[in-house]
Amino acid sequence: MLPPRLVRRVVLAPLAIVVAVALVVLSPLLALLALAFSLVRRSGTGRMRGVRLLFFALVWLTAETATLFMCLGLWLASGFGGRMHTEPFQSRHYAIMRWFLDLISRLARPVIVLSRHAGPGDSLLLIRHLLSVYGRRPRVVMKATIQLDPSLDVVANRVPNVFVQHRRAGEGLFSEQIERLASGLDQRSALVIFPEGGNWTPGRWQRGIRRLEQRGRDDLAARARHMPNLLPPRAGGALSAIAACPDADVIFVAHAGLDKIITVGDVWRNLQMDQTIRAKWWRVLASEVPRTADHEAQVRWLYDWWQRIDAWISHNRPAGAEALALTPRSVDGK
């Protein structure tokens, strides 16, 4: 049960200010201790986590102290709260909220977004969400053919992106490009990768499984055969990005509703104004991403997530969005 409002104002608010002042005073000593602790850690991942957490706490409590003093000033200016509910003072409080959240959002971690790719426009919806809702600056790994659109060609080449041309270079070259892109991520950035390499189609699904079998990866082919909603993920680019930015959280994105739109004819017949699209995001904290594991363990981790996404799609496809996915036994009669 919460304490009364008067107690919260008289006790908790001043206490927050006292803690903030104490943290500022002790921050040099705490920073040295956190740095010393980070230097003795054997693992490279998260070595500076203590320093980052101290910095985050310092900025948060300083911002909270400033917010409390601004609110106190508004309370006095409103006649000790008499005009607090009038429009001018409501607007000023919203401005304080915006300032606080803008400041805190700048302290967020970089993220690497691994999304399924199915149907036209899903990438645009994802990028729009990152830009407009989360205030991120997306860096996107996309097909080179996207540059055939004049406006996208101009804009996408003026900001950090990677354009993939599978027929002209090997996967290793693009992994290096993705690694460079990921290593430059900051707190406002989001690197977006579609590990499937293209939109889902029955032919691509079958070819993806055969490709794994030809490489001697019958184990992964068997797992891919039981993910009928998704193409087998190409692990190279995703794992290169994850390794290149050890501070980044990893976000997995599933969506359903665009599955039956594959060809131009499908777009004409099915792209309705009231179409329902469902999405699910999972965020894996940087400390929980298996960066120190060997390559095989990381590939299995990626496939584990892909199976989770596939199961979510099967259970959350909107009504009327019939699945075009094949059955698990429909590849080469297996």
C-alpha cells in the first residue's frame, strides 16, 4: 500500500535529492571502483557495465532532481497549486515530461534488430516504428535492388546502410560490411537485419533447406523443415553484428498478416486498407546474448529464436490471413 501523498512529497522527494547529491559527491570514487572492477573481469563482454550503470544512475538522479525543482517552481508560480489544472500549467508539465524522457532516451543502449521478412512493406513498417515510436536512427542491411527506387536510393545512400548483392560477392564480404556498420552504433542507433535474406516464398523455403543439406548441415535442415513460416536464417551477418557491438541488446521481431502477399498479383488482390497486422517484439539484454559462446552454440541460439518466432506466427496470424507456409513434410517428399 502506498504511503499518503503528503508523506511522498515531504519524505521521498527530498530523499531522492539527497541521494542524487551524495552520488555526485561520491561519483569519482565510485567511478574508480567500477573501473577497477571492470579491469579484473576476464570476459570482454560487459567489462565496462559498472561504469555505464554509474553514469546512467548519475544522469537519472540529476534529471530527477532538476524535475522536482522545476515542479516546485510551477507549484509556487501557480499560487501554491491553485492554478495547477489550467491549460498553461498543464502544458508546462507536459514540457517537463518531454524534457525528462528525451534526456533519458539518449542514455538507451544500441540495439540490433533481427526481423522476419515476409510481404511487401514489412520493412518500411518496422523502420517507421523505430524512427517514430522509439526515436532511433536505423541502419539497415537491405538488398541492393532497393536502390531502383529513386527517393530511397538517394536517402539510403546518405545515411549508414549496407546493400547486399549476393551474386557479386560472397557472404564474408557482407559480414565485414555489417561488422563495420555495427561497430559504429551509438545509444540512438538500431541496426536492422533480415536474416532470411528475402521475403518468404515456397521456392525460397525449399531452396534454403536444400542449401543446408548440401553444406552437410542436416541438423539445421531438419530444424528449418519444421519452421514452415520462415526461411532458414543466414547466421553470418547477424552474428557478425552481434560480435561487433558487445553493448547492444538484441531484439527479435515477428509479424503476421502479410504472409499471403507474395507476387504483384497478390498485392493487387489482398492489400486492403483495413488489413490487420500483428507483431511481437522480444528484447534480449546484452548480458544475456551468448557472445562468448562458440560459433555453433550461437547458431543454435539463433535457430532457437527462429523456432519461437515461427510458433508465434502460427498462433497469431490474423483471421483471413491464410497461411501460405508449407507443411513440415512437403520438401522433396520428406
